[in-house]
Amino acid sequence: MTSGPDRKRILKLVEEAERAGARRSRIGDLLGLSARTLKRWQDAQGRVRKDGRPEASRPIPANRLSEEERQQILAVCNHPDHAHLPPSQIVPMLADEGIYLASESSFYRILREADQLHRRGKAQPPRKSTKPQSYKATAPNQVWSWDITYLAAAIRGCFYRLYLVMDIYSRKIVAWEVHEGESAEQAASLITRACLREGIRREQLVLHADNGGPMKGATMLATLQKLGVVPSFSRPSVSDDNPYSEALFRTLKYVPDYPSQPFESLEAARQWVHAFVQWYNESHRHSAIGFVTPAERHEGNDRTILEARTAVYEKARAAHPERWSGPVRNWAPVTEVWLNPDREQTPLPVTDSRARAA
């Protein structure tokens, strides 16, 4: 809708362009207006016509609810019997009582126009949680990930808690414990011993976890502050924010020798986890780090091992070049690992971070 002064200004420019030899249809194309529209803006004497649309009388639709009916709907929605219910519940209830006031969509529209379309009852509106900060690890002891998982006990409905801390660069399990319960105090003690054992300096390490009580307890946070460890947390109920720990737990519970029966005692659970950690760190060749063991990568020996593999492949190709249609297998070491990378950053060097992280 073009105002009167704007119409007058446009028509003046059109007249100047026509005097200069331009065609009205061409002028209209440049302005995004048809020649018919430009002609309609002027009367027979060349005066600018006023836009009558804003002041035009429009008939009220026959199906529009009256103001009394709208107020009745608001009164019904705000009645104590209905104040905690959405229109999707109110409308059927009224129909069961033989009452029809308006459609469900009309109820929603009237509540929205009255600024009353809010959550009813005690349910909290969904909260928007920002994606956790991205961290890049280029060496061991820069970014750790940890979590707690359940191990079934012999007593039905009871579980032991396995605390597991891993280095996302080397995938090495740097600390673990099994307890009958979970608490921030136990977690703080575990992290303290792990930092001392690995020689962690202040501001050297980022420790990532989910939003569980032991992870965000006051004792745990105070310990991290004392150690100079930077805490990082997943979004609530978003397991993909902590893919390394999730994948490690899956590896743990799907290894062939994972017990088919619950653990008979706490000591039995600890013995089995101890054997698993030894195998995982010292023998398991991890696909996401070039099929070297986490211990070899944590100690910085992976480059030598991968270079030796490349030499073996080069020697084999030199002996039988006819069997090779291209370069040898790429055994280049993985130089960086990302935790929750942004789109513009380098992603993890695997297709599925959750399936391949462990």
C-alpha cells in the first residue's frame, strides 16, 4: 500500500522520465508497478487519487464470533474447573456436557489474542539449552570424558555404579572405580587421584561430563576448582554431547566375556572391570586412532608404530607392484580429536562418533 505523498513523488518521476523519452510500461517495470496501476493513481484532471482501501467499509463475516461469545469462551477457560487444562481437553469436556461454544482452534486463537495461551498446570515450558563449548585435543591429558554406568548386582533391582574416566585423545581409561552408590565425594576423590597420577597442571585439563548429581555436586565442583580443571557439561538429556563415554560403555557391555549373569558381589564386579581395563588399554586396537592401543597412543608411541606399518606396506607393494592399483593404506596418525565440534570445525575422523568412539 503506497501512501499519497509517495504516489505523488513516484508520478512526478514518471512524468520526468516520459518527457525524457522513456515508455511508461518500461518505467513501470523498473518500479515494480504496472502501467495500469500508474494510470489508476491519477484522475481525469491528473490529480493524485487517494487510496480508499484503508477507509473502505467491509462487511463483518457472518461466521465471526461476537464479543459476548469471545468473553464467554475466556470465562470458561479461566473457570477453576478448566484453568489447568488446554483447549484440546476443554472442548471435548464441554461436548460431553452437551455444550458447544466454538471449535478447538477458535479457543486457541481467542486465548492467544488475549495473551492467555500459556502452559497450564505445573509443567514447565521447554528450556532452550545452548550447545556445549567445543574442545580440541592434540595430545593426551588435555580433554577427559567421564560418566557413571550401572552394573547389575545379584540382588534383583540393585546395581553397582562404575565410574569411568577416559582421555578422548588417546582413548585410554585413566581412572575407574566401582561403588555401591554414586556421590560427588566419590567422584571428586577419583578425579583427584587421576590428576595426581597423570601429573595434571592447573588449567591444563578439561573434564567433560553429563548433568548428573555426582558430576555437578558442590564437592566435585570445588575439587575441580582446587585442581585447576575446567569443567564441561552436556545438555540435559542429550547423550550425543558425551559420545566418548557412551561409546565406551557400549564397548564394555558388549565384549564377549561380559558376564551373562549379575555380579555376585562388589569385589567380583571390581575384578571383572579391572581385567576389562587392562585389555582395553593394553591390547585393544582402537579403530578411531589407527588401530593402535590406547596405552601406546597415550605414551606417544603410536607414530612410530604407524610409520613402521607404512614401511611394511611399502615393502609389500615394492615386492609385488602388480597387486596394487593405488597407494598403500593410509596409516597417518590422527593428530586432533574434537569434543562436540562446531560445523565449521574439523569433525571427528570417523563416520559415527558414538559407534566408533570406543
